[in-house]
Amino acid sequence: RAYLVVSAAVLLAAEVGFVVAPGAAWLWAVSVGVAIGVMLPVQFTLPLDVEEDPERVAVLAALMLGAGYVLSSTGPSALGLLRDASGSFAASLWLLVVAGAALLAVSALLSAERLARPPVPEP
């Protein structure tokens, strides 16, 4: 899963760039677009790496997508509330940096052994 780690690192670097060098926002925006463009399709394949049975893949994909979209739907409101409370976008951007660091850490923990399919018992 090197693609995920590299993409998460690029995303994190771009998020830090938005905070510390906002004058190069065009560069950070392109970097975020490239990172997400690589990460999104790779993440969609993760259920296929973990499960073999189509029904179990469907359940895992539904959980991953459902929980992921519900969690991510809270982002704009949470970042807006943080911006309103702090009076600046800096706090919201730093929160995105924290989320990017967490994504990088989780991506780095994914290994072939962790993603290995469990043996399917014979019926």
C-alpha cells in the first residue's frame, strides 16, 4: 500500500503548506488534488484485499463507505464551527493537518499481513 502512504504524505505536506505558506496555495491545491486522485481509487480496492467472499466484500464496502461518508459529512460543519469560534481559518487548517497526520499513520500501518485474507473455511 505504498500508494496510500505516499499520497497521504503529499496530502499532509500540502495541508501544512496551506498553513505556513499560503502564498503558494495553487501548488498546495494541485498537490491535494493529485493526492486525493490517487488515494480514492486505491481505497476503494481495500475491501477486495481483505475479503474473498463477494457477500463479505459487499458488507465491508458498505460499512467503509457508509461510515466514511457519514463521518466526512460532519467535516464542513465542524470546521465552520471551529472557524467561527476562533475567528480565523488557521485553527480549521491545523485540524486538517491533524486529520492528514492520522491518515498517514493509519496508511503506514496497513501491511500485507494486516490486509491478508483470513482463511475461508470449507463448508
